[in-house]
Amino acid sequence: MKDARTGDLVYRDVVMPGIYEYRTTAQRTGEYLGHSPYEYGPVSEYKKVSAPEWCSVTMYRWNPVAKMRAEFPVKVKFKEIAAHQT
């Protein structure tokens, strides 16, 4: 990432939520209606770990204003949430 003040390239820690964080946050709203089945991408190796390349799911939440179910699709890529080693 480029520092806006200095123009230098720097590393920054960024919190990347996983699938369970999205589900936990949805539950806390009190309007969580469940989720679709999880779908997984092909398994590959990254940093000596074999894992699906991605996981996707759709969270369902009640929209009280529109009086209908709202859908929130989520796709998390393993490489984006795996810890970086320096």
C-alpha cells in the first residue's frame, strides 16, 4: 500500500472478516434469517496449507422497511484472509 503522505510503499495490517464473522454480525442484528449452503472452490496449496481457494455463502436478513428478505452474498478468498509472513 502506498502511504498518502510520504509516497512510500508500506505494509499495513487490515482485518479481513471470514465467513463466520459475517454470520455472527448478521445474527447480532436480530433480523438474521439464516444462510444458503456453503460453496467451496477447488483445493489448492498456499503457504504449505491445502485449503479451498474460496468459500461463498448468501446471508439472509429480514428488511423491516421493505417487509421482505434481503440477500447478502459473500465470497471470501483464502489468500486474502491467510496471515502474511514477513
